[in-house]
Amino acid sequence: MSTVPAGRSSGAPVATDRRSVAESVMACRERLAATHWHRPEESLAAVTEVLRRLREPACLAALISAARTDPELLGLSERRPWGDRMVVLREPATDTRLRLQYWRGGSGDPHGRPHNHRWPFASTILHGSYEHRLYGTVDEVEARLGTGPAEPLERRTERVGSLYALTPQHVHAANAVPGTVSLLLRGPAIGTYAVRLDEGLTAFSERKRGVATESTAERPQEAFTTGTADDLIAALAALGVLGRYQASSPVAGRSGPVAAARPTDSDVRVGFPSGSP
């Protein structure tokens, strides 16, 4: 795990008006499309840089406003018993996605068991917090399982402003405080499947290949619609997560500007597999 100094900036101007927001989003799309995703250092640098830009309140509010009526993005979004995952941007050339996550919590949340992902990603907290446990790479965890249940190598509390990035090889687990809001930018799938430890943390018992391969029982039972998005937007507005923007239409009885402070980096960390720079 190497560390990027807190507050480090890409040097890009902060987008505030509609034109600059559109230009910023286009620049982010171009950055993602040009990334070599099989190079760990480059891929993590890309998702970290782009997430830092897209989480700016004006950018995020504009993306959410457009996504609420976009059939493709709504079709990729999910309402689960433990939370909502709303896809607000997709780069089609690489299937890179920006996902807004609202954590309701509860015992059914699978993120509390150690797992990895098929794609590199960066994540930041917009509201609330979660306990974050880091276990090392899949190979490192497997090597330790012969001596007993997996133990985390590091425990952290991710709070508003924290930003971290992990490779597909890294195993982690998270337990969110109910009501936590995070923003996750994932790259394209590099691995064929992801793994998850069993309840006893003694063996990798699940292989996950994405929502498309889930059984009927595992898939979301409720479609993510514009109404679902509007409910989420209203909740975020009440929390002060959204930036100052004019909604394209009244949402849940709320129209006009909603104020929120700009995010700041309290901590930026980037994880690499063992032996990588």
C-alpha cells in the first residue's frame, strides 16, 4: 500500500457552470478511454484522478440529474435490501462506471465479508462513514488461511473526504453506518470472477461474475426507476450531499438550488499488489 499525499490535485479547474461541467465530464471520459487498464499503477491513478473531479458537487449534481431519466443507466442501477446503487455515468468504450451508493445497512449487506472485485476502483465518502478492513491480495489471503480464519492487515474508518483505490487483486470488507453515501468509480472487468470468504473466514466460498450471472433469488427484486432515483435524490438533498444546481424538474417537492460544501481530501491512499510500485 503506497500513499498519495492528502490534498494532491490533478491541476484541473473546478467545474461550476454548465459549460465547464460538460467540459470536465468530457475530459474525464477521454482520460478513462485512454487508460491502459491492465497496468495497475496507471489504472489506479486514472480512477483516483477522475473520481476526484467528478465528485465535485456541480459535476455530481449534473450527472445525477441527467441519469434519473436515462434508460441505460437506470437499467444498470440496483435497489437492494441493504442499499441503492445508482449508476450516474458510463464510458461505453471500456464499461467504466460511476456509481452513487446509499447504504441502508443491515445484516444482509454482503460487503461485510472479505471479498475482491473484478475491476480496479476508487471510492470516496460523501456522507457518513464505514469500517474498512484490508486483507492484502487474494494470493496473500489464501496463503494465510492454512493457519486459521483470515485476519485483516489494517482497519480503518473511512469518513467524509477519504478517498482510496484498490486493484482487482485486493481483498477488503466494509460495514457502513446506515445512511452512509459513497461514490465509486470502477474500471472495466479485468478478472473473470471475484471471490468472497465464507462466514467463518476460513475459505473462499463464492465466485461472483456480476449481476448478469446471478440467480433469480440473488438479483434485485425491484426495478430501479426514475421514481427510485427521485427518492434517492431527495434523500441526498436532505443530507446536503448535492452541490448548488438548478434541477431540470421538481424532485420530491424540491426544486431550485441545494447547497453543499465542496469535498476535501482528508486522506488519499492507493493500493497495489505485492511487488508493484
